[in-house]
Amino acid sequence: MAKLSIRDIEVSGKSVLMRVDFNVPLNDAGEITDDTRIVAALPSIKHLLDGGAKLTLCSHMGRPAGKPEAKYSLRPVGQRLAELLGTPVAFADDTIGDHAKTLRSTLAPGHACLLENTRFDSREKANDSEFAKALAGNAEIFVNDAFGTAHRAHASTEGVTHHISQSAMGFLIVAELEFLQGKLETPAKPFLAIMGGKKVSDKIQVIKAMMDKADEFIIGGAMAYTFLKAQGYKTGMSLVEDEFIPLAKEILESAKQKGIKFHLPADTRITQDFSNDAETRVTAQYSEGGEIPDDWEGIDIGDVAIKDFCKVVEGAGTILWNGPMGVFEMDNFAAGTIALAEAVAKADALTIVGGGDSVTAANKFCNSSDFDFLSTGGGASLELLEGKQLPGVAA
Ligand code: AMP
């Protein structure tokens, strides 16, 4: 079913509730250290204010224990938002209490207020219908622009839609669906999926689901060791999720049958010490008898793997990249991720970076403008790629 976007709705003089993702990092002094998410929400906010909406914004921030905690207050976010917009943004000291009600009922068209952290009430995550009804309040329209939480059925992402007659997506969710769904329906070929990071349990089902669409896979990061062990190689102290070895075997077999090229690292950079100045070595190639010794741990792809993978990237028509090739947070374990990020950035392909750590790496090692799309959702983008319905989008 086609979904409404904020381009399709008339908001002049109407009360609008918009769920945004203002889950920004703060330092110990309570200052915002990265306002990317606030900046990203500006197009939808400006569109609604320019259209004459009476706009109430809500979001969660951090992980408060279902009750107010001063360090997770959205007040500094409201201040930064007002600076960025160049207009005052009223801040409600509560989420559904008297202050919020008063501010919402007295908003003039073209003005905005921000509610206090939705997770200051345990009923938010429980998707409690009384809480959702109070959060919906006087809103005539609900807009969701928080892709990063759209895979959770919480009161502010799903519950409120039962109490507001019209719902629509903001520009950020429109873009996420356009790139992670629309453009991947008929991708320019070959379609290459690069999967890395460490949580096999999170990503192996995504790999399985994407085998219907992708022509080639690159597997890097700690993910690779579960696949290498499934092929019978020794992986030493490296991270392996043993319970997924049967599924890894099934995927490797099915790739062979379907003619999907499944690229695993030919060699691995290893260490005995998980620290920034640790000694590292590269194994011999697995095809030539290489292995990870018992008391060594894989922390990056090896030199041959880097060359192989970059060549595969060069030939791709569409690239989806999710997950680093190694422990890129430490300089001496980052070479594989840097090389891959640079290769993807340079590639003559549609390039989509699938959220979480790969976006951090893309921004750290390249310019974000070198990629066609950087997803704002880690878990949400994986669930979308897996073919799951996101409650916050379905609603
Ligand atoms: P994920 O959350 O699954 O995307 O994993 C991202 C994390 O995987 C990053 O913090 C990386 O440091 C980590 N990672 C990548 N490769 C390895 C590896 N070979 N061993 C341990 N951790 C890794």
C-alpha cells in the first residue's frame, strides 16, 4: 500500500505531532557532542512549520529507566533546535503532563514545542494505550520521521496512530524506504552486499533473505570467522557464534547452487593483544594452508583479502555496505575498513551504507557526500533488508 508522506498532507492551522529521532550523544557536562540527528530532522520540521502547522515534537534520548532522569532531559536539544531554526521552541518539562498540555493547546500556527523524553515513562516502551492516547493529545495529524526506532512498536511510534486520524512519513523515512527498499527492488547489476561487524546473530538472517536479490556477497569483520569455521578452518580465539555454523553452511551451499559469488577473506590480520599498539600479523592464505593459531585472534581482514575485496567493489553496479571489516575503532586494526570504505566511496555504483558502525566508518575515513545514501537506522535498516514490516512504518 502506498504510504502518505508529509508532502501529501495539508497541515495549515492543524495540530501535528511528529516523532523525531533526537537521540543525540551528550558529554558529562550535558552538552551535545554531535547534532547530526537534529540537523537531519530540520527539513521535515521546516516543511511543517512553513506549512502553518502547530507542531509538537517528541523523541526518546538515551536509556532512562522508565522515569525522569535529569541527565537524559531533552532540554539542551530544544535549545540547539531553536538555534538551528532561528526561532524559539517551547520546551515542556513533562511528556504528557499539565505543562505539555498547556503548551500544546496554546501553540500558534508555524510554531513548535518539544516534549520531554518519551522514555521518562515506562509506558512508552510498553506501548501502553492510555499513554499513547495522552501523547496523541490534541493532534489531528501524526508524522513519523524517526527511522532508527521504526522497528519498535512503542507508544510514540505505533500506539499514537490508533488515536490520531491521519498519519504520514517525514522526509527521512521517505528517503530510507526509497533507498533500502525501492532502489534495491531492481538494482543495477551486479548487486554486491558487503556484510561485516561482529553480530552474526543480527545479520545472518539478512544475508539469507538477500540471497534472492544480491549477485555477490563480501563477508568481513568477525562475521567471517563463523563462515570460515563452517568451512573447516581453524579460527583460534576469534569471535565465532557456533550456533550459527549450520546456517552458515546452508548459506554457503545455497550460494553455490544459485551461482551467487560469496567472497570470504583469503587471509586475516591477527593479534594476541587487543590493544592499539599490539603486534599484528597476517595469516597465510587459507587456500594455501593458512590458519589462525590457537592463541591468536582475528581483528581485521588480511592484505590479500583487501586487494580481492576492493576489486570486487570496483566491478559492482549497486553496493550495500553494512558493518566494518575489522575493529576499525583501533588504528592498527582499521586498514581493511579504511580500504573498503575508500573503494566503496570511489566506486562507479549506487552506494548505500546501511547504518550503525559503517556510517561511523564512512564519515571517519571518507566524505559522507561520496556515498549515495547513509542510513540513519542500524537495527531498523537490517529489519527492512530482511524483508520485515517495521511497526512504525506499517502503522
Ligand atoms: P556490529 O554491531 O555487528 O555491526 O559490529 C560492529 C563492531 O564489530 C565494531 O565495533 C567492530 O569493532 C567489531 N568488529 C569488527 N571486526 C571484528 C573482529 N574481527 N573481532 C572483533 N570485533 C570486530
